[in-house]
Amino acid sequence: MKTDAFALRHIGPRENDLEHMLKTIGAATLEQLIQETIPSDIRLKSDLDLEPAMTEYEFANHIQKLGNKNKVFQSYIGLGYNAAIIPAVIQRNVFENPGWYTAYTPYQAEIAQGRLEAILNFQTMVIELTGMEIANASLLDEGTAAAEAMALLFDVRSRDQKKNNTNKFFVSEEILPQTLSVLQTRSTPIGVELVLGNHETFDFSSDYFGAILQYPGKFGQVHDYTAFIAKAAANEIKVAVAADILSLAKLTPPGEIGAAVVLGTTQRFGIPLGYGGPHAAYFATKDEYKRSMPGRIIGVTVDTDGNRALRMALQTREQHIKRDKATSNICTAQVLLSVMAGMYTVYHGPKGLQYIANKVHASAATLANALEKSGFQQMNTAFFDTIVIKADAKKVKTIAEENEINFYYIDDYTISISLNETTSIADLNKIIAVFASANGTPLTLIETLSKTNHFPENVNRTSTFLQHDVFNKHHSETALMRYIKMLERKDLALNHSMISLGSCTMKLNAASEMLPLSMPQWNNIHPFAPLDQAQGYQEMLAKLENQLNVITGFAGTTLQPNSGAQGEYAGLMVIRAYHQSRGDHHRNIALIPSSAHGTNPASAAMAGMKVVVTKTLENGNIDVEDLREKAVLHKDNLACLMVTYPSTHGVFESAIREITQLIHNNGGQVYMDGANMNAQVGLTNPATIGADVCHLNLHKTFAIPHGGGGPGVGPICVAPQLVPFLPTNPVIPTGGENAITAISAAPWGSALVCLISYGYICMLGAEGLKQSTQYAILNANYIKEKLNGHYDTLYSGEMGRAAHEMILECRPFKQKGIEVTDIAKRLMDYGFHAPTVSFPVAGTLMIEPTESENLEELDRFCDAMIAIRKEIENATLEDKNNVLKNSPHTLAMLTTDIWNFPYTREQAAFPLDYIAENKFWPTVRRADDAYGDRNLVCSCAPIEAYMES
């Protein structure tokens, strides 16, 4: 056993399991299985050209040395990013804890109550600090949250505004530069005209449907927006406010002065800078706009017994209902980061947040006073944490960098300084010393912080916030540690059992990949730090981009998109820019198979394209003749085809090269959805099948953990003709020579977690990556054959093989009164998270085991599924009081004196022997989704307050 080979640790089945598994499958060798699964004409002819695999020990040394090339300066750059203190209790018990970071999106509420409560805390914190009525479970970053606000306000225009095509959106010139760039990207395709200007001279014309303001402004000026918002409302203009979340502990919440949307980032609530991400954005609005709100919402409901339960409210999100009529393609959240920000708030409570906000403001006020006494002019008339100083920027920059300090240099004579939670009096004196040296003036040190507010009394917050118990009783480390553990025990994550979700690839997130995220030389770099201070990052990111180029067969990569859906949008915007560069402005038709993810048509619509749906055959494949007919019909206006490969049905379609050639022959480009890339790596690739661009889910194929529904990274890789159009950033330029504007706020998106995928590729190498794909296909086909005779597989390839996932037919069980949901809930009693339910075919289960699962776990899962199949046989249409319909079974049910069920307690909770060794107890019975949607509650108020009379 080669103990230093990472592949040995990452891949589940052992070498001596292979013969048994192949015999079950009916293949002589692993290579035979692959030949019968992947069409020969798209197989790679040679191995991936990657560096030899590192051992875990070698990678640990490598990443340490690489990290040492980053210079961790004290950064006062601001622009929406501030150094924050991560409480050690949260770092150790959440950020570094696989019980939190390996969990899946909480679609199965009964085994996600802990995470749901943590997110509900986050939503409550956002609602109360912003003064709004409803908040979502977080968005990807502040820039894209602002774009979502613009889209929401466009969607909720009055009837007359829609009739008159009122399409102007005012953007205050105080907006963060990266936010402006994202707004520019997102506005044009949907027909919104941005107008940048000074809010104090805005004319409130009827041409406008909305406006966005920054609070405080990008360089720290605090404005009183009360009159602006009132006048806007009088003119039917709805206002969004991008607000610094910490400042709202001191400043009047925008919700109290009539804002329609409040948004921003919670990064400074205990989340590392990480060279730009991942960070949890927040988004709050009025209750009347809840049906237009992007992302996820966690709500309170009741379970079967009437007990309080949490679940994702309005669960089938709009892109799956409206598809190309959706206003957003966002179906994700930054859950792990929102959990951290929520726990930060729980730990500190309202008094703690006020203390931190007061200290930050006092630091800024003290520094302003000290510098003014030294002869410098401070420009902001009112501020929270950021001051603007008139000085010789070049001279100051030289001295500051010699002292390992970064400021933001607005121009040659104007410097912005944003202070933060970590700033001490010693730090302030270092800053003062820099300016004194630059100006040749005597050094006057400070000893205490100022106590006066440097903003008007009328923007001083007077309302209370965070009065709920949860924010007022976990302030010792012991208390918070136990609270976090209590919630963790309510969640089933990958550290308990296999999560076999089709299309979601819940593979091992190896500890050796995760460890660098806690290193300060990686997690404490500001995204707008000078490039020479981030040489480790630059080297790592460039190498990762090259690795992804090699893996996909493409010529260029951008890591900027923060999710798969955002990657879809980025890919389509690059295609759009390519067509426009050739004068083909009219090319706006996107062909999308009917089996595609709901985000595909939503992304196409957001990119300004018109969706034409193509048919699929009974065997699940694309109907090539229907596609041909529509490609030819629309050849003059064809922009692209969006195709998932292998298909959403878990099959390598043999006609794929014919399909892609057909699109090219008719002037279009081919976008490949990379959701199923785990079946391609090392064996085939998007370039080989004829695609022009693909997005990759680094949180699926390349081992970044799902974190309960985020962080995600969705880079796009592109063919040579599309490289010039890869996106840029207005502060640190990136992308191609004809780059589109920003897709997300930070230059390299969620750069910190890219370390995970970099480690995954470095430690597996070409051979390990190929083996991972082979074993993913092996494990899927092993389950398929083990369940054969108990469940029918809906689709398979021409040789009867599945790719890395398969769809099980469950619709016939309705004859027994059993729905696919009953199987999903019953699996909880067996200690498993359900596979993907009713996607892409209603009434089915889509199973993907990944390569990380060992034979014993595969067998346990199959045993559970077979046992459930026998239970289905014993069910009847007439009798609803059965073990499936009553699942999941909680500990409270099992320990009550009364047992009114026609089966034993043992059958309910311990149907197979293995369960007793490692029993997972769902903490609630089935959550009532309909009740929760009728009585939408998205904050911490007790359910009794909302019970129907």
C-alpha cells in the first residue's frame, strides 16, 4: 500500500474490491467499463499534461512556501473589504469543522435543522440591523447583490411603468467601483439604462424606476438619505441601499427611512478577507416583494406533530418555475459564511456589536483629529470608519509600504483610510507616524480613543435590535461551543454517511486541501492589495487556471464567478461579446434542451437571449432532428446551444459531436454546463466534444465543500476565440484584451477556496484525476447493478451503462400509495441523506455516489434502498399508516409511552443491523411546507406568535 499517494486516500474502493465490483457490474476490467460508457470518438488520446502528483506532505510544504510569498500588510484599503477578527471558537467549531462544511443544501429539512436555525439567526440579524421586513439566506457578494436589487426593482415596477417601458436606474457616484462594474454587466442585457450621478442633484424624473445609494459612501462619507428616499417614493422611484452592516449598529437603518431593498456584505462579521472571498452578502427587502426576492429564504413552520420546524420557504425557487421568465438565476447562497457571520452575531450580541462599532468609529475619529492637528486636511464631513486625507500620495505610499501598511490612493493628493475591528491604538500611531514622516512634521502619539460621534445626530440609530434570546445568552466560549455542537448534531453531513445526490457530486473534501484556508498568509490578504504583495496568490491562481485549461482542453479561464449559475451567466456574456465583436448583434437565440437545469434558461434570459427549447427523446437523449430543425430555422440569429454533458439523465450521448458541429455550422457557439464534469476529467473534455465554453463547479468536481449550500466557485474555461472577452475588474484589471465588465465583485472571485481545488489537482495529478473519474463511473454502475431488479434505471447508454449518476424510476410506487418523497424521508431512518428528488424527472431519484465512497458504504446504501423496496411492497393504497408515510421517525416518537403504529419501534428506527452502531436521529417529523408558505416567518420569533387561530 503506497501510503503517501493522495489518490489512495481520496478514492474509496480498495484495490482488492475491484474484482468483486466489476463482477457485479459484468465487466472484465475497469477499462472495459469505461469503453462501454464513453463513446470512443471523444476519448482523450493521451494523459493530461499536468505535473506529477504531490504527496499530502509535499503539498503542505509547497503551499506553506507559496503562502510565504504573500505579504500580509495591515490593509486600510476598504472599498467593502475590511480585516475582521474570526473568533477562535467559530473558526475551530464551524469553519474548520466537517460537520458544518460538508453538509448539503437543506432541501431535506428534517435532517438539516441545525443549519437552518443558524441561517435563521443570520436572516434575523440582517432584518434587525437593516430595519427591513424580510431577508434571504445570503447571496454571493455585495456587487452581485446590488445587481439582484436592480433586477428586483425592475421586476416590481408599477403597471404604468411597465407599460411606458420605464427603464432608467440611478446609480449614486458614491457606489463601490466593483459594484458599478457588476451593475453595468447585468443592466444592458435586460434593458435597464444605468445613469451615474450625484444623488444631491438627481432630478427624480419619471423616466426612472429605481435608484441605488451607498451608505456610507465608497470613501466613507455618511449622507442622510431621508429626504432623497422620501422624494423618490413620491415619484414612484424605489430605492436600494448598499449598507455597511457594522455601521448599522450606530447609523439609522435604511429600512427606517423607506428603503425598498438593503444589501451589502457580512464579511466584516468574522469572515476572513481571503483575497476577495468567499463572503456572504446579505439582502433584505419588504414583505410585498418576497416573490421576486432572489436566492433562498429559510422559514418557520410546523412538523407532523405541530412542533416548530424550519425549512426552505417558497422552496421551489423561481428559476425552476419561471425558467426563462425568471428575474434571477441564483439558486445558491454562501451558507457556511452566513453561518459564521450569524454565529459572530450570536457570540457578540447587540451590546458586543455596539462596542465593536463604537471602537471602529472612535478609531477613525481619533485618527482624523490627530492628522488634522498635524496639519492634514480631512475631507469627510461625516463618517463611520473611513476618512479621506489630503496628502502627497506617492510619498505616503512609499513610506506606508515600507511599514507594511496599505491605504487606498484615490488620486495623487487624496488618500482613503478605512479602519476596522483589528485596529489598535498602536496601529493608529503607526499610521500617524507614516504621515508625519511624509510631511516632515513632529510625531504626536495618541493614548486614548475619542468618544465623540463624527456624523449628524439625525442619522444616529435610536432603535433597539437583536433582543431575541439567541443573541443574548451565548457570550462565553463554553456557551457558544455547546450551542454550535447542539446545532451540528441536528444535521446529517458527509462526515456521517454518503450523500448520493445526483448532479451535486458530494465527494471527499480532504483535510489536506482544507488546512491552508486557516493560514493567515492566505486568508488575510485584501483583494485590492498591490499585486506584488500577493505573489503567492498570483502564482497559485495562474497555475490553477492553467490546470483547468489542460483538463478542459481550452485556452483560457476566469475564476471570477462565485457559483455555477454565475458561471453560466459569465459564459453566455462572453459568447454575447464575441458575437457583437463580429457585428452579429442580432444573434440572440439560445437553444436549450427541455431536460436542462432551470438555471440554464434563466441565465440565458439574463444575458439578453431568447430561449428556444428543444425536445428530448424517450431515452432521454437530445432529439437531434428537432435540434437540427431549430438550428437551421434560427441560423441567422443563433447565439448558442446550452448542453449538459454527460446529459442530465446521466448518459454520454454518442451524437454529441454531431450536435456541436450542427451549432457551429449555423453560426452559434456551444456552451457546456459543467455540472457533470466528474464523469469527464482525464477521459474526455469539453473541447474534444466540440464545446466553446464551459463552466466548472469547483464545489462539485474539484472538491470545494458545499458548506450547506455555499461557498461555490463556477469558473469558465473558453476556446481561443473567446479568451479576449473574459471579465475584468475596475480596481485590479483581469481578463482579456476586450474584457467584459465584472461578473462578481472581487478580481478572482472566491480566491481563498480556490486553494482547495489547486490542492486537489496537485495531489492527484493526471493519473489520480483519471482514476477518480473511472471510480466515479465504477461506483455508479455498481449501485445500478446492485439495485437492478428492485428499481428500474430510467436511462442508460447504448451499452447499458450509466455515467457517474443514474435516475431510478419511482413513479409506479404510487399504485401502493408511496411517493418519491416518502422514500427520501424513509432513508433518513436508515442514516442516509436522500439522493436528488424529482430532478430532472418528477417522481424519480437521481443517484451519484462519487469516487470517494468505499465499497462498504455503497453496500450499506444499497441494502437500505432494497429494504425500503420491500417496505413499499407491503404498503397499500388504502392504508396510509405505514412506516414510509410516517417517516422520518424521531427519538421523541420512539420514547413516548404511546405507540399507535402497526409496526414495531425497532422496524421504525432500526430496520437494519448496521444502524444501531451509528444512529442518526432526525430532530423533527415531516416539515409542513404548505403551512410555512401560508404563514411566512423568516426570523427568530417563536412559532406561537404565528399559529393560526
